[in-house]
Amino acid sequence: MAVIPNAFISADEIASRVGRLQAHYAGNPIIREISYRIGRDWSEDPAVFLDVTVPPGTTAEELLPVANQLREDVLTLMRTDELGLHTYVSFPS
């Protein structure tokens, strides 16, 4: 499916949407920080890349339910799809 970016996307709008997600996870013991950058993905489509920092030693069993909820919340709180942006989430070590 082709992604057609909204011509009126602003960095402030993206920051606001990421801010919703950050506020939602403030105080969550598994998610310490959510940072982001705007760029292009492998197919040159516009994208938002989220880096989610978790505590060292977090197990897959602890992370899986939070990651699944985060995926849902990206769709419902950020709604970057309506801006024509792909969203990628990574858990850098």
C-alpha cells in the first residue's frame, strides 16, 4: 500500500502526537523513555522512528505485554497513519 504524506505535516504536530504516547507511559516501570526521530524508511516513505528504552535485564516475558499494548497505543494515540507516516518501534539495548 502506498503511503501518501499529508502536505501539511509539521514537526510540532508529530511532537504533539509523540507527546501523547510519552505522557501515557510516564511512570510505567518497564518503559523508561520514548524518544523519536523523523526520517524515511527503507522504501523512502516518510516515517517516525520510536526508540523505547527499558531497564537493563528486562525479560521477554515482561516486555511482550507492554510491547503489544504500545503497538495498540501507537495506532490510537499517535494516529500517524492519518498523516501518511509509517511508525517503527525499536527497543535499543
